[in-house]
Amino acid sequence: MMNFENRPKIGNGIYTASEIARILRIPYRSVYIWMNRYWDGKIGKEFGSKYSWDINGKRAVSFHTFIEFYVMMRFSEAGVKPKQVLEAHSELAKMYTTAFPFARREVLKGIKSDGKHIFLKNKHGIIELNGTKQFNLDLIEIFFVNLEFDKDNLASRFWPIGKEKSILVDPKRRFGRPVIEGKNINPEIIFNHHKAGDPIPYIAHVYQISEKQVNHAIEYCEAA
């Protein structure tokens, strides 16, 4: 059993189930079920710790767990059952000696699915992650291009609507809340001005940002 520290502290990011649902645009119930049944249940038991903690009566997780949830939901959308996701998570955790394998660069670059099983493409070939090590070439590739990685190859920053847009999730800034890149401005602040009828050039002038950044903030909030 591997033990790990996953306590709330500056730089780790703090995300409640409702915040994860809003940022990733997925149902709150899905987040809540995974947080309780799998992260703090089956996965947490494997690593001898809980993945979440209590923040003012609400359950919250770190940035790396937030990223892992994104990957798990992608698999779910492809039709992969939770059992297969957990088996893949367990095998990859042992392979890379980490509690957050779905947040590692090598895994995110090589992981794939055929809608039923999960595979990892690496220097050894294509490995089915269910303990059998079977090979299968009928794959649906999962691209994970909106992440930046640190020197340890763990996800460090995330662009929820794409790297070409200026909305950034960085656990080292504002506890990981979405901000306008280069600023510490929450996109919802910009969106509230827009909803109130303020013109885009005026909003850009007041907050000293570009009109493009204003539009990105609006796009992000409307999608969320």
C-alpha cells in the first residue's frame, strides 16, 4: 500500500464538488458519486488515505484529483465502466509509483480507449490496463492538450476552454480558481458586467485587459 499526503495547502488548489462540476461542465451528481464511492472509497483505501477533506462543511479535493476526475469523465463518456477505470488507475499507480497516475504526462499522452477497456501506449507497445497485458489496436485516442506539466511530469496548469483562450486554472493562483491568464481576475466578475449591459470595450478598459480576454471570460461563463 502506498501512502501519500493530500492535505489542503497553498499551491495544491482547493476544489469542491460543485466547483469541479462548474469548471468541467459535468453533472454535480457525477462528481459527488466519484468523490465518495471511488476516490475516498476504493481508490482511497488502496493508498491508505482519503482523497478529499472538509472545507466549511463541503468536501474538497486538490488540483491533481481534479485533473484525474476530468480524465475519468472522459472515459465514462466513451462508455468505459467504473470497474475498468479503477483497474487502470490501480495498475498505472503501481507502474509510475504515484497516487495520481491520470495526472501524469506520460499517461495522458499514451492513454487510449475502445469504449470498453483502457490502454496505454508506451515504449513497450500497447498494454491493456486490466492486469492481462493483452494487446488491442482498435483504439479511440484521447487527447489531453489543455494541460501544462511540471518537472515531475505531473499536471500543473489547465486551460478549461483551450490553450488558445485566456482562461486558466492554476493551483498556485487564487487557490486554483479560474482566472484570466496574466491577471488575477475571476471571469465571473467580467461576465457580471456583461450581463449588466456594460459594453465590451468599457469592461476591457476598466480592468486593463484586452477585448479578446473579455470575450474569453464571457465564453467560459456562458458555457459553464
